[in-house]
Amino acid sequence: MDAFLVPADVRALLDGSAFRVTAPAGPDGTGWLAAATDGTDRRLEVHVVATVLDDVVAARAERLRLLQHEHLPRVHDVVEIGPGRTALVVEHVPGPTLAELRTQRAPLSDGEAATVAIPVASALGALHAAGLAHGAVSPATVVVGPEGRPALVDLRGVLVGTGTPDGDVRRLVATVLAQVPDADVHLLAAAPGPTLRDTLEDAVSTVALDADGLVGRCFAVAEPEPVRLPDAGARAALDVARHDAGAAVPAIRRRRRGGRRRPGLLVAAGVAGVLVAGAVTVGLLHDRPGPATGTPARPDPVDAAVALTVRRAEVVATGDPTLLGQVEVVDGPAHRADAALVGALEGARLDGLVVDVAHAERVASTDSGADTGTGVGSRAGAGADPGPAPSGPPTRSAAGPDVAVRVASAMSAHRRLPADGGAAVDVPATGTRTVVLVLRWTDDGWRVWDVIAA
């Protein structure tokens, strides 16, 4: 970064230290990221607060400096660097903010949202116990670290004393509500039981709301689980974009087995997995030549399960049942269920549907070709007339067992566009849902025979 872009008083603060400014920092880009010059990867942030360091602010600064909490950045120093300008020097917390994550992935599951709400509420409780308030809780001030654990950053409001404990907690509730699925029942998934959204909306109406009470409410309805993050390459891209004030966050499109995968086309490309579309999808579903002999090499069924999950969303989104044979064994249990589901759409299209595959793993094999019944797929289309099945079902090309792959995925919010041109209907996102796909090898590659509830 050019030196002239850094204020002179900030440069003077760091002169002679073991750190140099490398990039803007903070939710509004008004702070400065400083990297160590001793070869380590340690980084600090310098935030300039427009306030005089009088006795009141100095007292807040001392309480903040003494307060150590694992979900708050460590405060190293608070120093006046000019008339009405006070520098707050804190340890840098790496990772994307909730605001950045929300642009890259589906809404948080209840377990992930609880992982955000509970630690941040605990951090707020520690601030409040010290006679302080944050004053700026928002998706831009909650950073999710490499292990999927959150931290509440941007402590400038603590110094100036603009917040209140009640306001902090209510802002946290609003922040978490913005990260979870909408209240409506999702079109393509069964409605869950009591949700974290229900609990948070009830908390909003509570007259006396404190941090400890919010923690208890969250634990009562959800088991915390780590927030799923982009892969290392995507996180690096986010860092580069964040440090370049004029750059947009790039999408990293790279294949990574076992990582989170988000599709292209109608299902937009995500930062944490493979772009599954066109020739890439074909490569996963069909035979590919072996490296030395030229003989076919059957593709990995786990990769195929991910690609088929993606392709199913694309096909269902079109509302065209004749395309289901690209994904499923025609006349098999999964195909009959999805044909009924597409029929129930009555020609409507699903615009903006995003499938986020969080995890996929091979779990078992079966040699049974019987109709074992369907899980989620059959429930989605229950009661609808599937109509005539497309002709030309794929058949097994070689003897061998079916393969079972457990897949966890979530669907984003999207819009249902009726075929008659009527008003669009907003459909909320789902949390993560796990099913077992029974894959069958056919002349056309891997296809889904059945979908079983995990």
C-alpha cells in the first residue's frame, strides 16, 4: 500500500515498531491492518476513534484493556495520536465477517446460528459486566475464524460509550435472524420442528433481554456446530479483496474433494467447492479413460453424488420432468418421487435456487435393486400424480452393488415463478438436511436409484 494513503499520525504511531501498515481494516475500511516485520504472521489493527482521550474515555479504555475474552479481540493499547483522534490498537482476528459469508453461501443452520449467537452473547455479557457496551453489533462486526468460531470485533463504540446492554443484545438477535432461513415452510424440504428463529423472534418481544438469557434460550433449542467456511483458497481471495479497497470479492472456482460445493448455472458458483456444470458434470457422471490403458475408469461415487445433487436442483428448477433421467434411474423410487414433485409445481420455475453441499461420504453398498422406498424425495412429492415416465431408462452396464453415499446439503432462498405469469412467490432457505443417495451404475454413468432419510 502506498505510504501516502496512510494518515501521518497512524504512520507516526507505528514508526519504530515491529509493524507496518499493509491494508485498510474494519467494517467500513477506516482502520488499518499492520503486519509484523519480524517474519512472523502476527497482525494488528489500528482504529482511529474521533474522541478526546479524557478521563471518562481513559477509564473505559482501561477496563477494555483489562478485559480478556476468547470471543473479543485483545486490546493492546489506546493512545491519543492527535487533537480529537484516539488510536485503538487491537489484535487482528482473521476470517470473513457474517456479512461476507452471507453473500457466499446459504443461510446458517440452527446449529451454526447458535454457534454465532451464544459466544457473541457471552462476549457481550463480559463487556456489560465490566460496565461497557459494544454499540455496533451487526453482521459486519462479527468475524468467523478459521475453526468456525465467531468473534465480536470493532470496539470503537466501546470507547465512545454510545451503546447500551439491552441495545447490544437486541442488535445481536437481529444480526442472527438475518442469517437463518425465513419462517415459511420451504417448498422442497419438510418443515423442521421448533427453530432458533422462533426463539429469537420470541426474545425480541421480551421486555428485559440480557446476554445470559439469550444464551440460555439458544441452548434450549439448538446444538451448536461450527460455521462452515469457504476453503483456504477462497479465504485467501476474501483477504485479498478486503485489503484492496477497490476490488470486489472474487469467486474461486476450483475442485476440492470433500469440500463444500456450490453449483453454477441456475445454481450460482460458490467460493468453497467445484463449479459443477456442463462438461464438469459430465465428467463426474460418466466413464473417463484410464490414465495408461485407455480403459474406462469408473468415476468416484462421492463426486458423482455431489454432482447429481447439484444437477437435481437444476432440473427441478426448470419444471421439466423429462430432464429427470439425467439424474435418476427412470421409474426408480427417486425418479417417481421427483416426477411427482415437478408435477406439483404445475410448470412453475424456481429462480435463484442455490444448493450448498456441505459434506458427502460413502457409507455402504447394497446389491438390492428392489424398491426400498424413498426418504425426503418421496415426501416432497407425496400425493401428486407423477404422470407418464420418460422413455429410455438407463440400465446397469455391469454387475455390481449399488453404492450408498450420505450427502448433507442446504437450499437457498429463491423465487417461484408461476407458469401463468402470476405473481412470484418468495421461498425461504432450508437448513442443512442429510439424506443417503443410493447410486446405481448404468450405461449412462451413475444415476440415483433411491433417496433415503439419514
